Amino acid sequence: MKINCGSKDTTVNLAVTGLMAALVFVATYFLNVKIPVAGTDKTMIGFANVFCILSGLLLGPLYGGLAAGIGSCLFDLLGGWASSAPVTLVTKFAMAFLCGLIAWGGDGTAKRLARVVAGAVVGSLSYCAMYLFYSWAKMAVIGSAWGAIRIQLAAKVPATLINAVLADVIGIPLFYALRGALKRNGLAFR
């Protein structure tokens, strides 16, 4: 059995993708600290992005992206933010997809530390950019005053960057720890 998009055992790939999506959901729901920002109730510092990055590193771009996107989208749907669920699905998918694409490189494995770190950092920072742009665009479209937009973004930028750093600092070592355990148990990578 192999956990990657090149595996012939689609059932295993989908099962592990579902498991990682569940971990993303649980991490988003339980492992966070909400930051009170006027006009928004979704600014959080937490560990959801750790599991999104971990999904990209463990499962590769396609299945990792699906796990991150679906788990985060489910949180939005069940947590009262259904209007942002489609955007969350796309941005979290993109974060894990880019992470997995870079980390797995051309040979279909995530072996080299430099590629793993580069994938995690690019995935995290790309999500930061997408999330902050979406936040700005949403506020601008509804006609928020520029002063209010600046205040909200001033609170969101540090929280978003802290989440990115947490995702990379925790996700990369966790990937290497889990990768070894998965290999020992026959859930090897190519």
C-alpha cells in the first residue's frame, strides 16, 4: 500500500485522505485561540494549518489538498461560516497542494529536507496571501471604510503569520516522525 497520488490502491488513498480531513476539522475546531477583532469572529491562532501542511507533506499535492480543503470547508459549514466555505475549500486546498507539489518534487516522494521546508513555507505563505486578500476584498466589496479595513487587517496579519510559522515549525518535524512510523507499518511512500 502506498499513500500517494500514484498509488493503484485508491481506497487506501481516500481513507487516509478522509482521516487527514477529519484531523484538519478537529484541529480547526478544538485547537485554537480566537482573537477578538471588531467586525469579524473568525480570526484565530491555532493548529489547523499544521494539519493542512502535514496533509500536503504526507499525501502529496492531490490527496493532501483534498484533505486540507475538505476538512477546513466542513469546519466552516458546521461552525457558522457557510458563506466562506467555498473560499476556504479552495484556499486550504491550494495551500496543501502547493506544499505537496514542491515537497514531493518530480520523483513523487518527500525525501529531501530542503524540498520539504520549501514546500511547507510556500504553502503557508501562499495561504497567508490568499486569506488576507480575501479578507480585504470581502470588506471592500461590502463597503467598509478604509480605516476599518486597516484595523481588521492589522489584527489579521500577525495572527495569519503566526499560524504560518506554527504550521511549518510543528508540521515538518511531525511529518518526519509520522513518515518513519508509516514506513515501518507498511504504509510506505514511493
